[in-house]
Amino acid sequence: MPYVTKFLQDWGPHQELAQSSQEHLQRTVKYGGRRRLPSPGEMQAFLKGQVVHLVLIHLPGGVDYKTNIRTFTVAAEVLEELCRQMGITDPQEVQEFALFLIKGDGELVRPLWPQEYLNSVLGGPDMSLHSRRLGWETRLHFDNPTYISTHYGQVLRDYLQGKLGLSPQEDARLARLAALQQLSRSTEEPPSEQDLLAYVPRQQQWQQQWQMNVATVKSLMGRELRQLQGCSPQEAQISFIKAVSELPLFGYTVYLWGLRELGLGVGGSPSLGEMSTWGLAPHQHVPRPGRSGC
């Protein structure tokens, strides 16, 4: 390695090519080489000097991030760049995010390893990159608008999918979370019953129980909205994140499985399981967010 580096540094007539070769060599040493040969199309572009192209990364909440990648760009580098845009500089917090390869309208192909070369995985048809936070060990902070909107989009989706362990009988908490969602939309119109139904988790087991609580929760939501007058949309999003971070399954990956599929010989009704970032676990410590919000 030192001899090759010295040779490239002393290669006077072609300094730009030498510098590029040295950067590629350093990446190879740091991340390992590409496991697959470049596609014919990529090789043709490389020979024409077209080594940079634009990729789109989809973030929670409908936010899209555009970035340029090169022949030897790896997932870790893109995550670091993405986190800088959200005001994240702590290496430990950066490691709590991941890139996912998605096919078509949302079929998960797999998460990407940090050392994977993006050009090796983006060649297939209908492939797209998505990012979300997987770990929650680092204390949340709310000093960047992109950070706030991205985290709000992720926890809101998990909440509405019923993954955070909120009971239908918790009328007061349901009402507060519904009010914060209403305020985050920057609308001055009073919420309709249809709005209210859109603000609660949409899980099948809620349907029968929820009918009894609509009037109560709507009344409590109106009271919350009066108390939260003057709360900006961003403050509402921060308060929503803080509120759901106190729910039982916040910080876990929650999934459904059929026991028959697991080979246990039991009928096909799904069971609820919870898995932390590191595997099956009954509890996971999640630091409380800093003070801010409504």
C-alpha cells in the first residue's frame, strides 16, 4: 500500500487520474472491493468519463433527498451525508440509520450493509433506495427542520399502523395525539369525524372497540386543541414524537407472523411479536428526548 500510494503521488503527468485512483484504493482498503463486476452499461459510462449520476433517497414523511454517487460510493458514505443534512454529526447516531433496497411499490428487498457499493445494487428494474432510523439509543434532538419532519414521518407511520402498543381504551392519550396531528397539518379548519378516524391506529382489532369511543375522544380532542392554541406545526410534530416515545413498543421493530408459517403446527391466526434492533428482547432503553415542543 505505501509503495502504490507513493507511485500515484509522484505520477506527475496525470495528477487528476492518480488522485482518483488513490481515492479508489483507499476505499477498497476501508470497505473491501466490489463483490460484483460492474454492468456493461456502467463500464461504458465509466470509459466515457461519466462516473457521477444522481440517485433519489426516499425518507419517511414523503421527503426525498437527492445526491450524486460515483463508481465507488458505498452506503455508509451516503448515510453520513444524509445525516449531515439532518444536523447529525455523532458517529454513534449515524449508525442508527440504514438504507433499504425497495422494489416496485414497496416490496422490501433487503437492508444494505454500510460497506456495500451502491452501483452494485441499483442496477435492477424498479429498484429504489429508502432510509429510516432503526436504533434509538442516542437522545433525540430537535434542532433541524429536516430531522424533525423525517422523524415525525417515521413515528407517525408506525403509530398509525398500530406498532407502538397503544390501547383503544386510552381515550386521553388518543385525543392528544390526534390533536397534535391536526396541528401539524397547518390547517385552521375544525377536525371532522373522518379526520379523527384518520388520526388513530388502523388495526383490525380496533374496529369494534373504537365505535364506542368516538364521541368521547372527539370531545377530549377539542379540549386539547383549545389548550394547544398557538402551537406551530413544527412544535406539534416535536410534541407528537415526544409523546409516542413513551409508548410501550417505541424503539422496537414490531411484526406479525403466522404460527403455521413458523412450523409450530398451530392454526393461521397471526401473533404479535416484538424485536429490538439487536434481536428478540423484552425491553429496550430509549433515552427521553430533550425539552421542546408544545
